Amino acid sequence: MDENCNSLNCALPEIGYLAASILFIMGLKKLGHPRTAPTGNLYGAMGMLLAVIVTIAQMDFGATDTLLIIGTGLGLGALIGYVMAVRVEMTGMPEMVALFNGFGGAASALVAASEVFKLIDSGEWSELEELELRVAWIAIGLSALVGWVTLTGSLLAMMKLKGGVEIFGKWYRTPTWGPEWLNYVKGLILIAIIGLLYMTIKHPGEQDYVIAIIALSCILGILFVLPIGGADMPVVVSLLNSLSGIAAAFTGFIIGNNVLIIAGSMVGAAGLILTNIMCKAMNRQLIDVLFKSFGGSDKEQVTRTKVGSDPEEVAMVCDGISKCVIIPGYGMAVSQCQHQVREFADILEANGCEVKYGIHPVAGRMPGHMNVLLAEASVPYEKLIEMDDINSEMGECDVAIVVGANDTVNPAARSGEGPLAGMPIIDADKARVVVMVKRSLSVGYAGVDNDLFYEDKTMMLFGDGKQMMTELVSSLKDL
């Protein structure tokens, strides 16, 4: 034991880490409801700040360079985080979440890499017993594997969510490509990484094996996300979030940091639970999301036609109704019409109509995407009703307003056939009148035509979501 360390001084860092872990747990609990989510974020940020302070307090600042480097890193990180948080639009939240998942994985992977190269350069590995050596190298290898897979996979997921990337003023669309033989390639790469991990244990002084693990892990991350289409992005984002936590937990084992182990395990477990929820909401198995296409290029050709309605007709239908359910989808996010949707609801409520919002778990590009957008428009949390609860009320609904949703209200999911077979949907078709705000009759990500479009009780408002909702609000005011 260090002569300068009495029992209290040695216990203080662990007490600080314990307090940080408690804040993380409280924050995660608060994130379970939109009303308490801001407080949960605050608890999580306070926990991370405390963990950083405790870690810095344990460092030896004998060298001025050390203090300068740490201070510079903290300052730049805080500045970048603040700028991104201020500038990001609510419609860009999925991309930012994916990017931050990648940063979390990269941070863990870089710490693991620094530890392994330090062990190799210093020769400290030769002083470890055989069991300690194996445990250390396995933890380092797994941290590198998960961390770099998370980084490259998250970067590609971010570009998929954004739709592409701009390079030197030219826009390149992010491809979705995944022939069946690609799964065998991913399997071979994973086997190769495991083999390299074994070689690092047998030859712990060789850093070439570690570099090879890093390179193959980066490639595996790209191949992991490349075949996955937009419809599965909520699952991918939550899974990558889980992987970033798992990477942090492995890194915690490597450097002996309890708060990293606890926080990483919490994020990993929460991400896996959320991934499972997303899969159930789509009636899909995780293995199908990762290794099979959803919809893909085999999209149905739209051969039927439907005469569109105008906002004045819809306004007259909505005049005097007693109950309306608004069902948002990704089209609302693209057109950024959440404020117009809220204004439309306010007018109905002022006329004595009960308005609720039906939220499908996988509407949008990340879990809770619609909740975030509607919260930005100051929609009361108690009006955001989950799919299972709102479905029991759809038979009493006078008008269902579907804003930019397609697959999540497609009755074909009940048929038991096709890509949507068995996927739980919001029962918009049970409402007395259905109003679809959509640019065209085009199919959704699953590639399945929607029979709801062509029903006699369905009114189609063709056009940009913001423009249509603005005109609908204006028409309601003129009644």
C-alpha cells in the first residue's frame, strides 16, 4: 500500500465513483418517461462530470504538459459538445445520436489501444502471470473489436440516416448493399479476429496482431451496417448504443476503473433491452435485422390511382368532430411540420374536440423520434399515447390525421404475408375518416403498397407536410 495513502484518501475516489454510478442509475430511470427525461439527462451529465473530476483528481500533475493536454482536451470537448447541441435541428437528432455512439466506441477503443501499446513497449506483459495475461489480452481484444466496430458502424449509420454525404460540394447517396454472400465474409472476418486475438495471447509482445485486429474490426463495422436499410435504423441505433456501452465496460476492466464498468454495463443492458423492444414493435428477429434485408429493392409497383383532396375539404370534415387522433411519421420530421401539427390540434381543441397523438415505437429514424419532435412543439406529454393504448380508441375516432407515415399504418401487416407480415401497426383504418398527408402514393421502406390509401373514407392531401398542414390550419381558421 502507498505510504501516503491513508484509508480515507484511498476510499474517496471509490466513493466519488459510487456517487457517479448512482447518478447514472437515477438518470436512466428518469429517461423512462418524456416528462422526466430532461431531469434524467441532467443526472447523467452530473454523474459524468463527477466521474471526470474524480479521475483528474487522482492524476499526477508533476509534468506541466500533462495538465495542459488534459485541460485542452476538456476545453475542446466541452466547446464541440456545446456547439453541436445548440446547432443541431430536432430532425438531425438521429444522426447526432448515431455519431455520439461512434464517439463512445472510439473513446473506449483508443483507451484499449493505448493500454496494449504501453504493455508492449514497456514489457510489463512479461511480469503478468499466465491467467492475468490471458484475461488482460482478451479484454483488450474484445474492447478493440467492439469499439472499432461501433465507431465505423455508427459513422455509416449516421450517413444512412442523413441520406448521404457531401464531398467537395457534390452529394453522394449512402448505398444499401448486402448480397447473401456478404454474411459469409463477415463471418470469416470475425473468425480471423478471434484467431488474431489468440495469437496476441501466444505472442503478447507483437503489436502487428493488435493493428490487424483494429483494421479488421473497422471493416467489420462497415459491412455490419452496409446492408441494413432505413426501416431498420431504430434497431441499429439502439444496438450500436448498446455496443458503445459494452466497449466502455471492457475498457473499465482493462484499466481497473469501476465507474466505467458500471456505466458501460448499464448502457449495454439498456441498449439491448431497447433493441429487443424495437424488434418486437416490428415483429422481427434481431438476427433478421442484421443478416436479412427488409423490403429492399423488390418494391411493389404502384398501379392504382387516387384523387387527392384539398385542405378546404379536410377542414370541413374536421369541423365539429369530437375526437381526432394524429399519427406522425418520418415525413413529419422531413418537412419539419410539428409546429403546424400542434397549431392544427390547438384549433380543434378550441372547438371542443379531443385530440391525441398515436405514437408507433419505430416511427422515424430512432427510438422516441416522434416524441422528441412533438416535445419541441410543446405538445403535452400526456397526449402522446403509445400504439397499444391508442389502438383501443381508434374505433371511436372521428378523424385520423396521418402525417408522413406509411408502413406503421399499413393494413397489409395483418395479412400474414410479405415483408410487413405480423408487424404491429396503429389501426388508423378503424377511424371513421382517415386523412393521409403524403407527397405521393409511393410505397414505404418495406416496399408494400398501402390499401388504406384507396379506401373510400380516406382523403389524400398530396404535398409537402409543412405546406399541407399550414394550408389546413388556414382553412380551419376561415370556417
